[in-house]
Amino acid sequence: MTGGRRAFIITFEAVVASMLLILVVAGVFNAVPYASGWDSVILKDRAYSAIIGLERDGTLEDSIINSRWTVLEYRVNISMPAYTDFKITVYNETGDIVWNSGSVIPLDRDTVVVNYYVAGGNRTFSLSHIKMEAWYR
């Protein structure tokens, strides 16, 4: 073998070895699964914050009293992160379903549930139970 050819082979082997080393290191760091036990806690906090925000600005009670369900659904939708879905069910004081957002909860997703109660109304007492189920897409 000539000196130039031997230098080329050594250089080529070094490049291939470096590439293999980079691939192995990248594979090791990507192979570690990301599993956070806080994901469901964060999602539940987001859902609860969305409901609380709607109550504080009056949208929640207004939507329930005046049956403005599209406003309720829209406001929750813009309050939640884009990578989540949700289902809202509103029950009256006897436990009957007054409204349901109609979303289908996927069976392969972890779902968090927020239960919230609203008491009030126009000159009469009424109690509503809002159940919000949320999940990551």
C-alpha cells in the first residue's frame, strides 16, 4: 500500500468511527423514554383554571342561565392548550344532563376530570354541576 492510500483509509476509518459514535450517543439519549407523572396534574390544573376563569368573568353563569353553550365551549377551547381536547357536561340540581359538548373521549388516553359546582340564578336558587374531562391528543 502506498502512503497516500493508507492515510486515506485511516482517515476514512476515523470518520466512520466518529459517525458511529455520534449515532450511538444520540440513540442512547433518545432511547430514554419521557414519562412524567406531572402531565395529568398540569392538565387538571389547566382545566380547573379554565373553569375558574369563566366563573370570574361571568361567562360560566351566563352560559348556564341563558343556555349559551357555544359560548361556553368556545371560551373553554381558547383557554385550554392547543394540544388538548375536552368534554364538558352540565348537570342540573337533580342530576339530569342539561348539556353535553359531545366530544368523544378516546379510550387510549389518560383523562383528567374536574368537577365544579355553581350556585345562583335570577332571583331563584339553582345548582349546576359542571364536569370537565380533558386529555392530551
